[in-house]
Amino acid sequence: MPRRLYSLACAERTRHFSPHVWKIILALRHKGLDFELVPLSFGDIPRIEDGSFTSVPVLNDNGHLEGDSFKIAVYLDEAYPDAPSLFGGTGGIAMARFFEAYCHTVLHPPVSTAAVRNMHAMMSPADQVHFTAVRQKRFGKSIEEIYAGRDAAMADFEARLAPLNHVLGEQPWFGGASPLFCDHVVFGAFQWARVCLETPVLPQGSRVADWFERCLDLYDGAGRSAVPARPVAA
């Protein structure tokens, strides 16, 4: 049975935009594991494997089902201890949890606001209906009303990067001498922006921008395989 990773994709099924899926794409490549990337629409998610999942990523590892990006990463390290470690020990797991919380609370909210219109435009008509309803429920606003707040949401984005730039001034990767899952976690946030925003969010020449370029080259350029965003007509 081939190893399968289920992923949300745009209408043409070639552009994968979930930051959480990108964490696991890199994690699987880090471990040297082959896999099939299975593109889905929102409507497909309830039909993944045994029907018990409500979000992606979902991994079917030769019959073992695992959901939630962090749980998948922990599972991979436990199931394949002879492959390069994603965490480098229990301390690395704790460190990765911090980076995940940082991304969820500091990086994801402004990217979500700025990317909302492009994400909507990339989707199939059925997914657009689902996406609009979810965003309306969460924000109490239409897609265009959410998008109208993009400049305010992104105004302090460079300042939000200060902890990352500080760490990268001391070491080449967030994992230390080499990338670990904590690097994949942060990469997922910026890859989401790269796929969904036509304007780069990382200041050119900054440490974090240089780090992101190196991340794109990891594992034979797995990150560069994603096509960057195209402008959406006004």
C-alpha cells in the first residue's frame, strides 16, 4: 500500500496551500519517506479513509492513519527511529510546540486576512461556498470585508518577525545546526503566504528571508515545487 498524504488543493488540484500540510511534506522528505500527495477539496475531507477526519493533513502510512500535523510528526519520529530525527529528542518536541504556538497566534492571523481573497479565487465553486460560509461564521464579515483589513493586519508584520531574526542571528536553523520540525512549522506559514500572496511578506535581505530561501531548497527543492501566487483581478 503506498503511503498517502491528503492535502487541500486549489481548483486545478496542483497548488497546495495548507501550512499544516506543508509541515508534513517537509517532514516526510526529512525522514526520507516516499509518499503520494493526494489533492482534495473541502467536500472530500469527510470521505478520507475511514471518514473520521474533519481537517488535513491526514497520513495513511501503510494502513496506519494519523491526523493533525504535530501528531503526524511525532508518529513519524517514533515509527522510523533510524531515519533522521524530526525533533532530536524530547526537548525538540517541546521547542516545536512553542514555534507552532508562535505561528498560530502571531503569523497566521495576518496572513489569513491578507490571503483570504486569493484563497477564495483559487478554489472550485463548491469550495468557495464552503470557505465563504466558514469565514462569515468566524469573522462575521464577507470575504471582501475581511480582505479590506489586509493593510492593517499586515502593518506590523515585520515587527512580528523580530524573534525569528534574533534566533537566526545565533544559529543557521531554528533547530540549531540543521533543520528540525520546528523549521518545518515556521516554513509552513511562509509557504502558505508564498502560494497565496503575490507580494512577498518577508523583507528582502533579512535573516528570516534568507532562511526561507534555504528552506525552499531543502530535500531537492520540495518547497520550490509549489507555484507562487498569481495576482487576482480586482
